[in-house]
Amino acid sequence: MNLDDIFRGNGVEIFLSKPDDFLKIRETLQRIGVASKKDNTLWQSAHILHKQGRYAILHFKELFVLDGKESDLTENDIERRNTIVKLLLDWKLATIKDLEQIRYQAPLAQIKVIPFKEKDNWNLVAKYSIGTKKRNFDNGEEF
């Protein structure tokens, strides 16, 4: 593994177009995921992670991997994450080094984007919460 790889091979590293785009991206990602129309619930698929001054978009199952937890991450999960990254690029909220990173994408039909003006009509659910300190019991390090 590359020592420069702070995300341990997970996610797609992005570059913000403007410093305040972090909050825009975080809010936007809360409105993108897999939806259940019968009860208007949307499960957030991807998150933005800020670590050591760098940013990455990760599927929530990749965050479990970073935490050392069990994860059933699939190719389709990665393809949906890549489609979400492509949307952020299209909306000019971010850039990436190499488009080859997101070459394999899921069809847009697999992803629901809730317009900002409709978000109050939906139950937005995150299956992962960034920001709580995790402890690596192997070496006592907190991250």
C-alpha cells in the first residue's frame, strides 16, 4: 500500500472547486441514495470524508472497511459510488485526478436524487455517521 494512501485504497479522492463546497457536498450527498417510495425513505449511499486536508467520496460500506468492521461491499456499491462522484463532477462541486477511477458506473436509475426543495418530504437516513472517534485497539490510536 502506498504511504500516501490515507484512505487505504477506499473511495475516490476529490478536489473541491471552492473551500465551502465541502458543506455543499455533504448536504447534497444526504439527498442521494437508494429510495423506498412507499414510505418516502432515502438511504444515503455515499459520504464525504475529510482527512489530513484531503477529501474522498466513499460508499458507506467502505467507511465500515476503514473502521475495520465487516462489510459486504459489492461491485454494484462501488459503481453507485462512482455514479455519485460523476454527478458531483457534472455539478462542478469537485474534480478528480483521473476519470478512469470512476469508469465503471451504475445506471442513474439505481440512484435517487431528492431535490433540495423536496427534502422535507423524505425521511433521509444515513447508515454511517462520520465524526465519532474510533479506537484502533491494535495500537491504541484514535482516528
